[in-house]
Amino acid sequence: MNVKLVESLAQIVQSLSTGERSLLEEKLKATPDLTSAEEQERPFYETATPEEWARAFREWAESHPRNMPYLSDEAISRESIYGERG
């Protein structure tokens, strides 16, 4: 924590007039608190239950086309994949 910065800001706020303090309060309320926003919007992988993970995986799998042709046994044979390195 930057103590000097906080102390400087405190002095500045104390020197503000009533109108300036009101304006400052409005600006602070209008500015979203990034820390709390980050806490509220945690990623799916941090918050999902096992059931939600399973549902999301099924939805992802079903989103792929199913009418693709299958590869032949020759196309997926070890020799065709690795060739001479086999």
C-alpha cells in the first residue's frame, strides 16, 4: 500500500469545499468499483458445479457438426500417420 499517496489524497479531500466534495462523491459513485466487479464476475471454471461442467461440455460437443465422413482405417493407421518414423 502506498501510504504517502493515501495521506496526500486525504489532505486534498479535507481541503475541498462542500460543493467539491459533493461532486467528488458523485464521481466516485458513478465509477464502478473494479475490485468488487472482478469478484462478482468470476470465470465459469471457478464457479461451476460438476453438473454445470457436464452440461456445458455436452452443449459444446453437440454444437459440432455430426455429418462429417469418417476416416478410413488406412487414414488413421500408425504407418500413415508416422510414415518412415513409425
